[in-house]
Amino acid sequence: LQNPSYDGMVRWNRTCNETNTVKDRSEWIVSQGSHPAIISQELFDQAARRYETEYRRRHAKPPEITRHWLSGLLKCSCCSRTLSSCVRHRKSMEDGYSFQCYGYLKGKCTANHYVPEKTIVPAVLNALREVLECGSVRYEIKNIVKSEDAHELETLKNLLQKLDMKERRARDAYMDGIDTKEEYRQNKLLLQKERESLESSITQLTQSRIESSMREAEQTKRILDNIRSVIDILESDSFTMVQKNIALKSIVDKIVFDRDHMHIDVYYYLTEIP
């Protein structure tokens, strides 16, 4: 958020009515929208299935009670609690949404993080677009088992250097007459086998890191493609708030809002393909 205008803003600190009930899915009435879709229904269904089956936040509320597509994602920069979404119903205008730290509403957080929809929505969309423009994104991999890291490679290289010292000592022992020619031959053979084993491990680990870098490039391309699709969904009138919320949650873990500096940090994630 940069240089937002708060002229004429009325501070609204009314708590939301949280007693609204939601009917069971079997009672829902679903109809096809009349607006032309920017992306295919198949693509949206894929995003929804991925969110439902591959990664679910702990203690997350069911998507059907979503008021806004940002619901459940905005977090307070001070207490890390969720920013609750509130709606004001107006007769002559569209419903107006705003967000406020749940902790602040309950007197458990001292930081006022009130932000209206007209301010936070453009900021989030701009953050998504900026990622596509720069072509790079920082993200977390979910459900991944990490392989050997750089520390293991460094350890193997250190062992290889120590092996050089062992070979020099074995040669010196033979030259000084401490070991016989046969003993030197045996020691040299054992050290050669140890060297071959270490070099083989280093080669395998190095190759693994190269493949990991190639996989990372593929993953970055995949998450950028996902972000592009989600932007299309968010900007389309063909999807409901619930559908947009599911789509955004398929790539974003949380969005931390800092009201003092009018800044947001978007935390992306990608589920590893088996």
C-alpha cells in the first residue's frame, strides 16, 4: 500500500455479527453465471481440488462461510491474528466491506488495523501483478522432504582433503623405511578405494543439487502460472466470493498487513508434485 488516501474515512469499530448460520451444502442452490468466463471452469476446478486435497490450514473455517475473497488471509502485523471481514449493507449502493484485527475488536490487541476494501484489494492485486512483472517470487514448498544440503557437501570435501594428507604420510612412511613395500601397496590400495567412494558421493550430491536447481526453476514457473490464473479469477465477475477465496488460498498462505507503514507482505506457497 503506497500513499493511500484516508480523506473522509469514518472509523468503524463495530463488531461483526458472527451468529449467521450457513446451510448444509445439500441445501445450496447453484446456478451458472451469465458473464463470460476469463478462464475455464476446468482450470478453476483444478485449483479448488488442489486446495481441498493437498494443503489445508489448521483451524481454518469452512470456505462456505466466507464473506470476502480475502477472508482468513489478512493478518495483523502486531499480534498475527486474522483481520475479520465486516460488511455494511446499503440500500442505494453495493455492500461495503472492511477489515479489522480480531484481537483489536476483542480488546486483546492494542493496534488498530482497520482497512477498507477499496484500499486493501488494489494493494493485494498490485502485489500479485508485481510478482509476474519481475518474474520471480519467494515461496514455501509444502509437504516436501529436504535432501542433502550444502553442509554435507562441504563435509565430504573436507574428508577428501584429509585423505590427501593420509596418502602423503603413507608415502613418507615407505620412503623412511617404516613400512615395507607390501604394506605401502596395501595402504595405497585402501586409500584409493576411500578416495573413489568420496568422489562418487560428491558427484552424486553435486548432481542432486543441479537437478534440484532445475526443479526449482520448474516450480517457480508453475507458481507464476498459478498466480496469473488466480488474478484472472479475482478480476472476473463469473466467480463467487467463495470461489475466489479458494483460488487465492491455493497460492497464498497469508497476507500480513502493517497499518502503521501501510504495507503488506504476501506469503506464497507451492505444493510439491509427487
